[in-house]
Amino acid sequence: MAGLIVPGANASQPADSDPAGWPREFHNADGTTTTLTSPPKRILSTSVTITGTLLAVDAPVVASATAANGRFFAQWDKVAQTRHLEKLWPAGSVDLEAAYAVVPDLIVVAATGGDSAIGQIDELKAIAPTIVLDYGGQTWQDLAREIGAATGLEAQANARIAEFDASVEASRKKITLPAGKVNIISYNGPGASNPIATPDGVHARLLRSLGFTLEAPDLAWQSNMAPRQDFVWAQYENLTRLSAPSTFLLSAGDDNVAAFLGDPMLANLPSVKNRQVYGLGVNSFRIDYFSAKEIIEGIVRRFGKVEQTVPSP
């Protein structure tokens, strides 16, 4: 299991000889292990997706790869600026000289995804201890716990998760849910796959934590060769077979809703007939601590209970 930590030192040593738990062995997502001798002070993240969670747990990340467009994710870009996070290469274009120049004492690599540097893992290991994390299919909370275990920031990770959970519970009490189930669609229109969230994916789990019930897409609609846990990559025409009375659009704000509502192929969808189609948020594609907070805040604004004013006697 990725992230399993085994305290280092000789097994014959007394248990209290290493109270801080260092050195330790980190079990990577690719099946290898990495020996970590001390808490890192200069982390280089080769994955822009993982960087958000590093920032969320206050890890000492000093440099990071960017998205393919050369930017950080908008949901945490201001945090990155505040912490003077250095931009390295865009996703898919690893620059080993830039990695050396950072002088990191820990490098973080994603096991899969468009921002994975797994192809350069050996070269990166020659620069600094390198760990491999798999962010696919798990919540940001799970990823935060793994990062905490690798960096000695277990307390910070647990505190951030507890704070987030409290925020979810408070937000849940503030909203009135629409009747019936909801679905989440990454709407791309005709001639393309239109991914539909499954109830087991991280997007669905976030909405479920707020009390929503997710409509499950038919797994037979999967149009790509590699089925995924979080989305069914459905052909456009299969969207017409959905039945939930409410729809959330992935990576979309409310200004993106009109195109969905105006699509003649979807005119008979219950959510279109009900005019209950909502943007989940422009930064909702990747769920990390920051984008999850944005989604929750948007839902509270949309579905917040109207407070009744008690007339004065």
C-alpha cells in the first residue's frame, strides 16, 4: 500500500532510540520504497496536481511543475504566490537541469496522469530522495495523509482534514437540497466523449458528503479502452438517457450552463426541463482541498436556506 511507513533503524535497537520516527521507509505507488532520513525542508513537486495538497498541509514545497499552459491551478495560485513557489517546467516537459538547480531534499512524482514524471524517475532519484504518489481515484484527504507520513507533517494533515470535515458539516446544515438525484457531467457536446461521474469518484463523494444522492451512469456506456473508477466516458448520445432532475457541469461556472440548456439533443433531459442545471465550478476538474472548498462555497450560495426574519413584537 502506497504511503505505508516503516520506522528505520536496526530492529535490535530499543523502541525509544528514535522517538521522532526517522529515518523511515516510504512505500511508493510504483511498488518501490524510498528511505527518508529526515523531514524535508525543500520539496520539489513534479506534479501540479499533487502540489495543491502539498500546499494544503503546509509542506515546504519550494518549486513545482505547472499545468501544460505554464500556469498553476487557479484555485491555489494565490497561495503559491504568497509562498513564493517557483514555477518549473510545464506538464510533460521535465527539465532535469532545473530540478538540480532547486537543490531539493525531496522530490514528489505522480504515478500516472498527464503531469507524471515517472519516465524520468531514475534521473530524479539521482538528484534527491524521490517518492511516487498516485492521486488517481483517491480523495485529497487520502493523499494528504500519505504526504503527511512522508514529510513528518501527520499532525498538520490531520488538522487540515478535520477543519475541512467541520466545514462540510456546517455547510450541509446551511443548504436545502433539490429533490431527487443529481448527476455530474463533463459536457463536451457532440463528436466527443462526455464523461459522467460515478457515485464512487471523488467528485461524487464530495457531493454525497453534503447530502446529495448521485445518479449512476450505465457502465456499458464506457467508450474508452481503460475503464475508470471516477467517470464513465460516455458518447454524447448517451447523455439523453440520464434521468436525474438536477445536473452539475464539471469545470463550468454558471455562464457555461446556457450551452447545455440550449442543446436541442438534450431538450428532454429532466434537468433541462426543470432548468436545474448548475456549474460545479470553473476549477472543479481536479478535486483538492482548495477546489473542494470552492465547490462547497458555490453550493452554499446556490442552495443556501433562506433565513426567516422574525417580526418585532
